Amino acid sequence: MSVETLIDTHGISLTRERPFVSVDASGFPVRSLLTTATFAVGFVQPQSASEPVQYGREEMVITHKVYLKPGVDLQADDIIVFDSKRLRVVGILDPGTFVFTGYHMGHVIADCVEDESDDTA
């Protein structure tokens, strides 16, 4: 089954929260989240556990991969929200990445970690 078929058949509605920094009255930066309406339908796949420490240093453990159709406005540090889950995007593989190798990828893959921040919109 192709990724596009998975998205069409088993995809769920996702909401994006994008962090932005503004300045308060005393000049200090304040980080907030701007919530947009439902922006895409995607297929969310939990990732298997992996060893978080390797060669004496901590590694980031990707907890989910989110598969989306091309053209989605998504960037690192965005928060993807669905049901009661919040996933922070830490990496994006875009369809245009392999354009020069002759390989065509027709979907976006977002590497995510579970977000536990207390930011409010």
C-alpha cells in the first residue's frame, strides 16, 4: 500500500501550532504559539523505541513519523496536534529533496517527538 493510499484511507485531521516570539512591554521576548485551523490530513505512525544514549551522549529519540501530502506548510519546531497528542516537528523530508537523483517522492515526512511544553496560544 502506498503512502498516499495510507493518507487517504487512514489519515486523520491535524492542527498546526506555530511558535513565534514577540516582545512584551518591558522589551523581553515572549514565546507563544499561533494556532491555525486544521491544515492537513496525515498518517501518523509511532516509531519503535531506540537506544537514547549512544557513545556516551544523549540522542534525540523520534517518537512518531507523520506522512503528509506535498505542499503542506510545515517547518521545524511546529507543533502537530491531534486527539490529545502534541508532537513537535524536529525534521522534515520534503518531496523536492531527491529531485536531482531522479527519485521522486510524492509525500512529506515529518520526524516528531512528543511535546510536553507548557506554551499557550
